[in-house]
Amino acid sequence: MKINFKNILIALIEKEFKSYLRSINNFMNIIVFMIAIIILFPLTVGPSEEKLTLVSNAIVWIALIVSIIPTLDKIYISDFKNGWLEQYYYSPLLLEIIILIKCFVFWFFLIIPLTIFIPIFSILLNIPFLIIFWNIIIFAIGSLGFCLIGSICSSLTLGTKSTNLISPLLILPLAIPIFIFGNGVVEAVKSNYDPLPNLYLLITVCLILLIISPLISAYSIKIALTK
Amino acid sequence: MINYLANPNRFLNFIKPIEFSIGVFSFLFIFIGLYLSLFNSPEDYQQGDTVRIMYIHVPFAWFASFLYLSISIASIFFLIWRHPFADIIARSAAPLGLIFSILTILTGSLWGKPMWGTWWVWDARLTSMLILCIFYFAYIGISNAFPRKIDGSKPAAILAIVGMVNLPIIKFSVDWWNTLHQPASIIRFDGPSINQEMLLPLVIMLLGFLFMSIFIILINIKTNLIYKKYQSEILKLGWLDV
């Protein structure tokens, strides 16, 4: 096989996809956690419909975000342990591009499939169809930003003993703009305003992260490798 | 000057004679400032005596964000010129900043209860201050999370620089959003809008807090330097597990 950019790209995506396919446990973990949260909320808030409609959208969001966070900080950890990251570091391709590909693959194969659960949970919690539609769009865009933030955090915590303790502290403050603008879209739809300005701001945040995150992650991976 | 002081030994020699006087200054300024603010300043026409919380709330808030700024500047120095002393300064300032940010939130909620009627609102200013507190926690957490303490310096420095985004948000949150927190009244384009009699004790308190934070950071720097010497001594002796 000839070694050029295209072939390396395809090989990389194939390798990542296979590794996600083989660790299907991770994906099942997310789903089980999500279902647990969705079931627990109506039991703790009380089954009355008025109370639930106030918080139903938030419940879906919390279920998605909280269940993603434990996997977010493990984007690089297995590659770091079995030496793949060093191979990436010495490969002719820029580390930033490899990180970008890894984030995209993570987003595409692990996070995007979760969107099929949004309609199911939303119907369980009586969310109107228009909002379900917008929720899926926001989640698809916002989760890319979320993955990029997770890439920063997981590369910063490479080699630490207590990753689970620090990473939520790192992820939450950085992800706040995504929550604010995502919520802005839903609020605008609920009160019949134009949701597009907030959506554009959300896309802006994700684009800024798309530029910054690979640079920071590559730098901190280099630091982690030279220890 | 900075190059001269960047050597730990010269730095220790430089601060030895002035360290004690900085401590005395901080004590004096805070003492005078507390006296002026508690007994010799006017009541607010709306808030009455509770306005006196301001004289400690504002210095705590200012120095919580100012210390974060100095940590991130020291981190930039550390990442670019790789000088270990910048890292020691950043590490020494972090616990103090964490305490200041927690105390800002505590005094603010004590002030908010009588004035706004709640301990806490999810207001832009308050939330961004809480995020600053979380950044401090994350900084301290990540700088101590590695088996060898030195390995945590660079990730922590990167985090400190990333967290700098939050500082302008704290400063301008009262202008950008419609908040319950009052707008800026000291650093403004058209000069301070605060009463002269209230400004004097506040300025004295701010000076006192400046000296106090310098004093405490100097003590922390000395402690960290001693710890570093101890580590290198252990390395010389050949005990591997540091």
C-alpha cells in the first residue's frame, strides 16, 4: 500500500473504529447510565405531569452529559498505555491532525449514535416534537464541542493517578458556554422567538474549540510523552 | 531585575530584610482599614450598616481574580522560558487565591441575604466567581495529581492559561448581562462613583490585602523552595522514590 495522506487517514479511522467496536462495553455503559438517570428523575421529582414538563428537557440533557463525562476523559488513556501515542508522535503526520481525527471518530462513532435515544427519552417525558427536533440538532453540534473539551482534559490528565476526580472539574467550567447557548435555543423555541442567533453562537463556540483544542491537546500530549 | 531575582538564592537574600516589614505593613493597613470601615465611615442610605461587608468583600474578590491573573502570567513565563521559579511562584499563589475566592462567595452570600433576600442567585457575576473557584480547585488538583510533583507543573500551567478566559467574563459580567449584582463603582471610565469617605477605608483595606497576599505568597515560596531542596538532597542520596 502506498503511504500518502489519504491512506494514513483511512488506516487511522479504521483502527479507531475497530477499537471502539471492540470496546462496545463503553457504549453500553453510557446507555445504561442514561436510562438509570431517566428512570430516577420521575421517581424523585414525583410523577405529576406539571412538575415534569418544567424540567423534562433538563433531565434529558443531564442524562446525556453526565453519562458522557466518564468516557470523555479516556480518549487517549488506552493509546497512552499501550504506546500508540508515541507512534503517532513519531509519525510524519502532525499530531494535531491525528488528534482532530481521533476527536471526530470519537464523536461520530460514540456520541452521534446516542441521538437516537433523545426521541425515545423525550417521548417518555412528554416533550413536544418541535423541541425534540431542535434538541437533536443542538446535541449533534454541541457534543462535538464537548468532545474537543474532553480531548483537552484527557490529554492534560495523562499519567495522573486520580483522573476521575479532576476531569469533571476541568470539563464543566469549559463547557458552560455550550450549555448556555444550547439552552438559549430551546428557550427561544419554547417562546416562539427566532432560535437561530443562539444556534450561531453555539456553532461559533464549537468552531473556536475546533481550532484551539487540537493545539492544546497536542502540546500537553507532548509534555506527557517527554516525562 | 527579573533575571537577577529569578535565582532562588538571590531571591531569598533579597526578601530577607523586607519580609518582616511587609508583614508589619499588612497588619497595620488592615488594622487601620478595619477601624475606619467599622467605626469611621458613613452608613449607606439604602443598605445601612450591612454596607460594611463591602470593605472585606471587595478586596477578597479583587485579589481572588488578581492572583489568578498572576498565576497565569507566571505560567506563561514558565511555559515559554521554562524557568522553574515561575512555576514555584504560581504554585505558591494558588492556595491563597482559592481561599480568597471561597471567602468572596461566603461574604457575598452573607451580604446578599439581608439585601437581596437570598443567599445565592445564578447571576452572571456570582456564577463566574464560582467558576473561578472551580478553576482554582482544578489547578491545585492537577498540579498535585502526578506521582512526581514536578510532572504536574506543565499541565497545570496550560490549565491556568486556558482559565484566563474567565477573568474578563468576571470583570464585564455586570455590564454584559442584566445582573442582580451591582455594576462596577471603582474602576470606571468616568472615575469612581463611590463616596469619598467610603473610598478611603476601602483603598486602605486593598493596600493591606496587597501586602498580606505578598507576605503569605513569600512564605509559601520559601516553603516550596525548601521542599525542592529536600527533594534534590534525597535524589543525591540515591533514594529513588521521590
